[in-house]
Amino acid sequence: MKISVDKELCTGCELCADICPDIFEMQGETAEAYANNDPVPEDMQDCAREVSDSCPAGAIPITE
């Protein structure tokens, strides 16, 4: 599984980093999310799916 952040859609709400801090961190002056695990380790895939489903901007797609 791979997960990414669409910088065009990201609003910087920080929900992803709150839910799954081992995968997401906020970067830059505009507080954009950054996915720092590629591919996502198997033990973190449920967390990654929750983030993708929860993102209010729909900015976090998953590729299986």
C-alpha cells in the first residue's frame, strides 16, 4: 500500500497527523501534510485507511 498527500487539496487541518503521527507530519509555512512512509508498513495500514477516509478535503489517496 502506498499513500500520498495531494498538495493542491490539502487544507492543513492536521487531522492526518493527529490520527496517524507515525505516517504523517506537517511541513512548511503553509502546514501541508506529508506522508513519510512509502510503502506503508502492514501494521500501519488500518491507520492509513482511517486517515484517507477521514480527510475532510479528500487529499489523501491510497494505492494498493
